[in-house]
Amino acid sequence: MSRDVLIAIGGGLMSAVAAVSFFGGSVFSLVFVYFSSVPLLLVGLGLGPRAVSIAAGAGICATGIIGGVFPAGVFALIQALPAWIISRLTILQLPKASHENENNNWYSPGFALAVLSLLASLIILGTAASAGDGGMKGMIEVYLAEAFKAMASAMDTEGKDMMVTRLTSFFPGAIGASWVTMVALNAVVAQGILTRAGKNLRPTPAYAGIDLPLWFSWPLVSTAALALVGNILGAEELSYAAYNTTMVIAVPYFFTGLAVVHSLAHRVASPGLVLVGVYSVIVVSLWAAVVIVGVGIAEHWVGLRNRQDDENDKNEIT
């Protein structure tokens, strides 16, 4: 058995152990769960898709032995598949005719980010399509009501009902968006570790230059239109599924918007202060995040960074 295969199996086992660590009941185990994809991504971004396939198989088997069939399926969908997608797509290289030098011949990480958001969206739509008579919204409402009953027994019934109603409206989209974000963060951590060790397969991308594929406008427009049509026709379940799917589709645009902010911030005297201010506002205000998504959409459709570069070139000439 080769050294790479042993490393891959070890990475898969580490990921499985981290993923099922919450079985112990400790709050701190959530940190291991959140970053359980890092070992898989270390294998994939350091050794390639074949190695991460072996690691994923080892992790699925180990999770199945520890927890059973259902945890193994969750691990395959939530940890293993995204790690394989990222490992496969991030090492793709552009055709020679589409770039000028060897340092610019890699696909943007936005490509993998777009595919991950589509995967999360398909999971939401699949859940909505397979839900019973009460629909996905009713199913989630029942789940949240039971959760609040167990975790917030001191809260009055009216308060619980209000919280359940509010959370139900965006719960699938919030879970999907946080999942895509955490997978992306796991990939950044893994790439950083590999780069410091000199084991990375591709150079670390300039995250401030992230771009999304041109076709990614269609999922956003389609889901937003479905949500609008559902509202007009009174099709609550259609509107609910489309609205939450749109939230997930918006995540790559959020990252693109942050890339624009980073690009513009480095053109002022104190970029650090600007970025700290922007991130502070985002943390305390959901509307700030919506604005960043809007910036990302504008960048994708009209190219704000390119326009700014053109303006700077004109100013230098004059």
C-alpha cells in the first residue's frame, strides 16, 4: 500500500472522528464538527481527487461503523461530497488561449463555490419535493417547535410560537448558506496549511479577485422569479422553497461582494480600518450583508472592479 493511500485513509478516519464527535454531548465538540472537512480537503488539495475519493470512502465506512447508516449518509453528503467537488474543481486549469501567463491559468474558486451552492439548493428543493402533506415548511415548524420545547422550557408558549414562526421562514436557507460558508472556510484553512508546508497542488488564489461563472446568473434569476410567482399565485410551498433556495444562491454573490470591498479598500490610505468597519457592520446588521450581496450581483453583471481599473487608468493618462 502506497504512502499516499495511507495518508488518504488517515485523513478520512480523522474527518469521520471529528464529524461524529458530537455524539459525546460536549458543546466544544461542535468546533470539531464544523471543521471536520479539513482533513479530507488536506488530502484532496494536497494529493488530488483520487486520494480524496479514498479518504471519503474510509470516512464513510468509519462513520457507518461508529454511528450507523444514517450518520454515514450524512457524512457522505455534508463532508465527503463537497470535499471531492472542491478538490476536483480547484485544480482545473483554463485553456491556454484564455490566459496570458502560467500564473493566471487556474479556474477561480468562485466556480467551486457556485457548484456547492447549487448542491445545497438541490438538497432544499429535493426536501421540498419529498415532504409529506404538511410540506417542508410544516415539517420544519414541527421540528423547531420540538427543539424549543426541549431547549427553552422556561420560555412562555407565546414567545416560543413567535420564535418558531420567525425561524421557520428562513431556516432551510440559513442552514444551506451556513453550510456553503463553512465548507468554503474549511477549504481556505486546508489550502493555507498546505501552502505553508509547501504541499499544495495549486497556488493559493487571490480571494479578492474571486469571479463567478457567467451561467450562475440563471439560478439566481430563476429562484427569485419562482419566489415572486409563488407569492402572486398564493402557492406558499413553492414560494417558501424558492425563497430559501435564493438565500443559498446568494452566498457566492456575498463572497464576490466582499472581494469587491477588499479590492476597493486597498486603494485607500487605511485599508485595514475600512475592512474592520465593514465586517463590524456586517456582524451586527443583516441588511449590510444584503447590501454586500447586491454589490456582488453588480460585480457579476457589470464588472465594478474592471470599471474602477479603467477609471484609474484614465486618471493616470490625464
